[in-house]
Amino acid sequence: MKLETITRIPKKQIHKTPLLFVHGMWHGAWCWDEFFLPFFADNGYHVAALSLRGHAGSEGKIAGSTIADYLSDVEQVAKAFDTPPVVIGHSMGGFLTQKYLERNDAPAAVLLASNPHFGLFPTFLRLVVERPLVVLKALTQLRMRPVVETPEAARWALFSENMPKKRLLKYYKKLNDESFRMFIDLLGLSLAHPKKVKTPLLILGAENDNAITPGQVHVTARAYGVTAEIFPNMAHDMMLEPDWESVARRILDWLKEKEI
């Protein structure tokens, strides 16, 4: 399958290990190319981000896609590197990263506001309570687009109040639909298994995240034997939030600590 991949080659490659970025629900490779890809390329890394099937510029269909389908997309792109990449996943991409590490080697990995290893049932219950009409629409249509169907809904799910409206609308217009079948996987059909993962992990979350709460991030981190770090005054889309650079620099410092 032809998958869109955005790649940036540094002017001076300081680090031998490449970085592969995996997006979450509704997004595409574009969300990493806004800030993160230029930042890490400027710091000497060969970086790439993929768009999962049906997202942004990739072939394939979103409807009916499963976690296993998306995982095969990540593996397809990762295998194109000469050396195994560090995998950096956001939200659903963080869950895919966990699944990837169960059966693939990686020098390290980073989870940003990642779907927990135990799935999205707690998030679903919170949506039922706080946004029942959105849930009803998603269930009757069997699609996930209603969760981010309006700029207001997208802000609730993804962005903080600090996100300027002009940028919010720019990102909102790029959002895809998302697979309802995949969401069923995340409710319990396809969960992650932390005991299978031996890769060093950095796990980061956002204080004001309505999708994945800091509590969920901490539980995930404990399952992998690490301590989560929570960024204040930040919402779910940590790579696009106004203070995105603090997140990128923490990842950069951690990679240096690991001598990657």
C-alpha cells in the first residue's frame, strides 16, 4: 500500500538513529511536520512521519480499518529504514507504538498523550457523561468524525484555550474521519501488553487533556516501569500546542541521555 511519508534530512546528520513519528486519530503526517520534524532535523536527526491508510495523502480506506491494519502500516514504513528507528507516537499513535514494540526491536520509544495500554473505555465513559450527543451521533453513524466535527468539538478534544483561533481552524480543516472499527478494538478487542516490551520508554502527558487524562498517563507509565511527566497548561495535541517546543526539547534531552 502506498503510504504518505514526510521525510526531513538534516543538513548535518549528527545522529545515526532515525526517528519515526506516528500520528493519532483524525490526524496525518502533517501534524508532525508543523513543528517537530523541522526541530529534530535541525538537531541532526533523520526524521520521518507517516500517514496511516486513508489519512491525509495515503491510499486505502479508513472505514473498517483495525488496529492490526494500522500497525502493519507502521511496520511497513519502519522497515524501510536502514536501521531500526526510535518510534514516537501520539494518542492512538502511542498505542500503535506500544503494539509495535511487542514484536519489533527499537532503540527507544516515546509516548505522547498515548491511549492507555488498557484501552479507551474510561475515555468513552467520560464522553458519555460530558458529551452525550456526540457519542449518540458517533454510535448511530458508526464513525468517529462527530467527536471533532466542529471547531468547538475539536478544541474540546485536542486543543487548549491558549490555542489561537486562526491556528485551531487551520488544524481543524486538516482532520480526517476515523475508523469506528478501530475504536471498538480500543474498547477491549485489541489491548497492549506491557510485559512484552523491553524498549526504553519516555511517557509524557498534558495537564489539561480532555481525551487522555494525566491519571491515565500515570497508570500507563507504571505499567511500563517508568515515571510519567505531565506538561502544565497543555492539551491533547502536544506537538501542536503553543508550548510544543518544551515537549520537543524534553524528548531531545532524553534521547541525548540515552546516547541516541
